[in-house]
Amino acid sequence: MSDHLYPNLDMFADAGATPSGHAFKRVEMPDADVILFKCFFDVSTGDAYFKELNENAAWKQEKIKLYGRRIDLPRLTAWYGDKGKSYRYSGITVSPEPWTPILLAIKQAIEAVSGIRFNSVLLNKYRTERDSVAWHSDDELELGRNPVIGSVSFGEARAFQFKHKTRGLREQIILSHGSYLIMRGTTQHHWLHQIPKQTALRGARINLTFRVIQ
């Protein structure tokens, strides 16, 4: 079965709402195709999903090699997906846990507006304001040439920053509780993104980045 649910992925204007009533806005960035649903999941649904994932996801403390030393990744992670959809990032190779009912419910909800069928998801748990992810692009070979990345956030709002690879441009979006961000087209070719550490106190945030492993 094809990963694509709809033949036309240009369903989004600059702003508006989907037939299901989800309001969206296109983020104006050159060399990119980024759509933000600020309140895709309502507060009560987001609260329930955050609690379930926080307590029951298969969280791991992965390590990365930096300057010849192995150090803790500054967040907890978990990898879920279809059987055999392993993933390698930052020198870490992960094999998927089987889908849970909660993850399937989230996946099916976002697929209805994304124009694609996702087969895997990386969960990141930012425990405090000191947890982060450094500048990177989701451009690994197993994601294909123009990957569609669907990013769902629950819990504490955090800044999500973009940096153009050649033009010196920057953009920042606040990803709030229940938001859904789609990055597609040539976005990963031209832009880096990060969740920076912050100085102000922040509670826990859980982010799910849905992907298609080729």
C-alpha cells in the first residue's frame, strides 16, 4: 500500500481550516513548506495523551559520542513504528517498539490532514528547560529525498527555531500543547532546526515526530 493517502499535497492556502475544522497557518519561509496547526488537539485530549505517554512510553536514555567521549543525550527518547522500520540518527540505531493504541490514535488523526501515511515515530521527552536538541536536519537517507515530518507537541510550550543553511535567515515558532507542525518539500534540504536550552523554568514537554522510513 502506498504511503500517500491523497494525490494532491497542495491542500493548504496561507491560512484557513481543513474540512474537519482544524485551523492552520503556513509559515512564510523561503525554500520551505511548513504548516502549523496551533491547536490541533484540544486541551483535555492533549492532557490525556501527555499523561499516557509520560508514564508508559518506552523511554530510553541514549548516549552520543562527542569529542571522543560518550555522553547522555540531553533528552529521553523512544522509537515506535511498523515492523522492520529501524532508524539511525546521531550515531544511534534504534529498532521500533510496536504501535500502541494511543500512538495509533494520534497517527490517524494527523494523517487525515497530512496527505501521507506515516510508518514510524520518534518520541522525545524534554524533562526540564535544560533538555534540548541541537541544530540538525531530518535528512537521513532512509527518510527519502523530500521527507514529510509531522511534529506533535504535548506539555510545556517550547521555542522551535529554524536556520537557513546558506542565506543566514532565521525563524522561530512556539510549539504549544496540542500543536501539530508539518515540514515537507525541500525544507530539510535548506533549513536546520533545533529546540534550544532555556534559562526560564520549564516543565516537561513530549514531542512526537512522525516519519516515513523508506
